[in-house]
Amino acid sequence: MSILTTAKLPEALPDCFFNRDAQLLARELLGKVIRHRVGDLWLSARIIETEAYYCEEKGSHASLGYTEKRKALFLDGGHIYMYYARGGDSLNFSAHGPGNAVLIKSAYPWIDEISGPASLAQMLLNNPDANGRPRPSQKLCAGQTLLCKALGLNVPTWDAKRFDHEVLFVEDVGTHPAHVIQTTRLGIPHGRDEHLMYRFVDSTYAPYCTRNPLRRGQVENRDYFLI
């Protein structure tokens, strides 16, 4: 029997939560917790960085057109779209409107009565560094492929699926960012709408995201906005 009690299930975000504008969804997902059950353990991480994508802009996969592999992007909000990037798996959720989605860029390990020290230990085992040593916990999910590896999420299992509250869901645990940083997305090739400020970061966790938007040399209201 799962250690997650039925009392917790109503806090899982319903599919309709995701059926909203991609930028709004990207902001609203900050502070939410992804939970994935592996065996008897719930591996969990708080979302700290997201990126919004729209069908009509060149940075999105959907702009390349519908294919069977990209079908989740064109389904109702709340479908899971996973793909391979940089040798690892990446997690996205479809948003309102065909082709629109949010990429879960990075997260921070979440420990509570459901996901305790044993869950964190398993996440550390799932995602060692290049030398096979444990990563610092604060950097365990600091990137889209690191996040999926730590949580044990992969393309063959979850691509184009809905959430299954017995195995995988996103939960509102009542935490909200004090401030949100809005800035440009990462890894967008030149000429593919790389200037669009569709990346959102929980300011408190900025040092632990993929790339800190508050790093030296960055200027507020030019390189990023605080909202």
C-alpha cells in the first residue's frame, strides 16, 4: 500500500489547472511539488524554474509542426510531454491552446512526512555526478535532465500520458515564491526567438536553478524583471 494517504490526494493539481496560458502556468507552477512513486518511496522536488513555449514562436518544438512524437503538445492542458535533450530526459506539461507548453527546467529536493530522508537518499543514488559521487542536494535537480534523473522519470514511461495520482502528480503544498524572476530562456538558438522573456525563476532559489539570472553582470529591467 502506498504511504501517501488519500487525505493528500485532493491537494494534487487537477488537469484543469494546466489548461491556462503557458506563461501564467509557468509562473503558477513555481513552488509546486512534483511527486513520483518509485517502489515504496515518493521522490519529490519543488519546482523552482520553468520556461513557457508557444506554438507560434520559433523556440518551441510545436513550431516544427505536429508529429506523433509531439502529439502531447497539441492535446489538452495537463498532458505530459517528454523528450530527450543532452543525453537525458526532459519533462513538460501541455498548457492551454494547441502546441503550448511549459518546460520544468529545474527543481529543489523536497523533504516532508511523505518524502523523507530515504527518498532523498534514493534521489542521490539516481543522479550521481560524472565521477559516481553524490551531488550536493541543492544541485541535484539543477537542470531539466538532472531533475528527471533524480526523480526517476523517463520518456518511454510518461510521454503523452496524463497524471496518475497513484504514481505521479504535481501537488500544491501551500508554498509560494516571495518574488519571481522573469528572463530569457536558455539554449534557444540564435534567430529562434531567443530574446523572449519566457523563463521564470523562484528568486529565493535562484542560485540553485540551471543558470542564476542574478549572477554578476546582470541588470534588472534589462536582463531580467522581478515580479
